[in-house]
Amino acid sequence: MTVEHFDVVVVGAGLSGIGAGHYLRERCPDRSFVILEGRARMGGTWDLFRYPGIRSDSDMHTLGYAFKPWNEAKAIADGPSILRYIEETAHEDDLDSRIRYRERVVGADWSSADACWTLTVEAEGAGRRTYTCNFLHMCTGYYDYAKGYTPDFAGRDDFAGTIVHPQFWPADLDYAGKRVVVIGSGATAVTLVPELAKTAAHVTMLQRSPSYVVARPSHDRFANWLRTVAPSKVAYGVVRWRNVLLGQFFYGRTRKYPERTKKRLLGWVRGHLGPDYDVDTHFTPSYNPWDQRLCLVPDADLFETIKRGEASVVTGHIDRFTPTGIRLTNGEEVPADIIVTATGLELQLMADMPVTVDGTAIDFSQTLNYKGMMFSGVPNLAYSFGYTNASWTLKADLTAAYVCRLLNAMTKRGLRQATPVPGDTDAAAHPFLDFSSGYVQRALDRFPKQGARAPWKLHQSYARDLVALRFGSIDDDMVFSNPSRQKRAA
């Protein structure tokens, strides 16, 4: 069997993987690399999800790459526009030839003796292949592409209509003139409801409990104006930093003054829906803002759809599916021709890929997360994972740049291995994510822990991470070892 070797293997050709490819080309031009993508097309999330109305829940001036301005008029962009942006980035950086599609990594084994990873890869239609690499950069996202989360609803088989999960939306699903029930209250649900309502007979958002919903203009007038008077990159940089700093400011105030923030958020909802709407029941969560991610609705489209009577919100617990809809525990019947289970994701760490280090299987739930990207005791492996309180790409950019910094440091020192090693006083003080969302809580026991201090603690702060990862020491709790042959000879 032929074994191909690369200096770096990037796994995943989504938003993070294409960004990683850009930084490798720009900052490590002497390094060979390949991007392995298990699916047939680049784009990750933005190719997989194709449900009606799919869009970002972050502004594109921060969800976009630091190095490539977002120049379209809409700051809250639809999925196809984001996919085009990713594809443009890949073409501009000549990454197309570096991507190998339908090649899924199913195992990774590190050898300190050889200072390399051996990757077992399932190539669709071609069986198994083997790659080796000196550094492995995992850009696989955080959820299972093969399945979404759907509770075991009683009576599911009794329902006479169509049941669909947004992660696997049928291209030929006709919902025009139909009664649609969307189960859920998260970002997917609030996106689907106003879009489906354009042609459906009626759409009901059926939720067990409410989420915080915030309306925001889809167009950033300041950004669009600034591009007319300043170079694109300058305008993009200004707006990006404005949005980062405003986001961090409001997040900090929210966590410090949760009751005050809660009152303001609910006041905005009442302003949209009017004094007679039951905001207390349908839009008042039981948790504090940012205990879960806020739901963004551009141009208040969800609220406008409700006001026009095209959609409604029902809050209650499901008893069972019936032939004609859903019965709640209070006896209420919600009629439906189509049921959409927008009930969440199944989280995964690095696509649940088994990993060994010198023959020992790694249980990542027993590791500490290092700088939000590496794992204690695991050499030469980085994992791209974005922020929970800001745009994913902000952290993905920093991670990709830091990987290049680490690679260049190893080359300069003549050392082939970089392993995060916690001190004797470090302890797993906190879970990996401080989020109460169901999809997070269901998976936390499989994720690493975070420690009580840097570099083992996650701050969820772009500004702090920028300083630490761009200018901070690379030697903090990092053991560099395994000299190259040239180093040993010297």
C-alpha cells in the first residue's frame, strides 16, 4: 500500500479548514499540506444545511475571515452566499488542488519514534488509504454530520404526514399551503418559521421553553457606507473591530447585570409584538442571557410573521404525535401536515475519530484543553473550535495562525514535537463549555476539561486570545522535544 506523507494534514474543508489552508500557504510556504474532506464538496456546515432560509446568526464582518473582506450588502447573510464566500477564498488561495474529497479520516496514531501521525482514511469507492504527517490540524466542526438530535417522540409512527429534520432537508419537500409545525426554539427554528410562512398555510413554532430572541437589521448601513469612502480592506477591518468590541462589551455587561439585560431584551420583544402579546409565556426564558446563545432574527422577520398571523408560537410539552398532528400534555392539539424537528445537533469531538499516542488510546474527556485548540499529552495536534459568544471564525483564524507560529518555531529550533503538559497544580476545574443548552449538556462528558488558569482556561474573549496567541509565549506549558536528525548531528 502506498503511503503519502505531508508536513501538515488539515481535516475538513469547511470554514475553518479553508482558513487553515490560507494561513499555511501564507505563513508556512515551505510546508507541504493536504486538506482531506469526507464529503463531496467544500463548505462544511454551509453546504450540508440546505433548509429554507438558512443564514448566519453572526454578522459576516466577524464570521468572515480576517484576511478576506466581506463586501456584500447583507451583514446577516444567507447560506448560499456564505458558501460562495468560502469557495472564492479557496479559489483565490489556489487550494482546490490541495483538497481531496470523499476521504474520511477514521483513525490517527502518533509515533514519537517517527515524530509523525499515521492516518487511516476511508476513500469513498477506493477503500482504505494511509497518510502520514508531522502535524495534524482538525477542522471537523463540533457536531455529527451523519445525524441530528431527535427525541424519541411517542406515536411518531402514527403521524400521517411528513417528518423532517432540518439537517437533512429534502430538496423536493412541498410545504406550500400546508400546516407546518416546527418543534424547537433555537436558531434553526426562528430561521425556518418566517421562511416557511411565506407559502405555508400556517406555521406553528412549538417549543418546550423559550429562547432569547433579538432582532437586528440584516444590512449594516455604516459598513455599506464606509466601503464607498474607504478601501475595502480598511473598511472591513474597521467594522470587524467595531463589532468585536461591541460584542465583547455587551457580553460583559450581560454577564454582570443579567436581570437588567433580561428586562431590556424582553422590552425589545414587546416593542415588536405589542402590549397584548403574551411575551411572558412565549419569549421569556427561565435562564439568564448568554447561558445559552441568543437567537438572531434579521429585520425582525419572525416577529413580523407572527404579527401578520402567518405564524404562531405554542409553548408546552409534547405528549405524543397523533395521525393529524401533535397532542400536548395539557390536552391541546396542534394540527400539522408537516412536522419539522428542529430539536438540535449531536455534538462530536473531532468526528469521534479514535486517536492513539505511542500505542495508548486517548480518552479526550480525561485531557485538559490547551489554549482552546490542543490537548494535554497529545503532541502535534490542533483542533479548531470557535467561540460560543461570538463568531466561530474569530477563533478559527487565531487557531490557524497559531498553528503556523508553532510549526515555524519547531523548525527554527530543530525540534519535531510539541506537547502541551500541565503543571502539577493544574486541575480540571471547569467543563469545556459553560453553556446550559441541551445539545451541549448531552455531550459534555465526552469533551476535555478546562483548567483554572491560562493557558488551560478558556476566556471566550477574542481580544484576550488575540494578544495571547499572536504575541504571548509559545513555551507556556508546552514541551518541545524530539530533535531532528540535523539537530542531533549538530
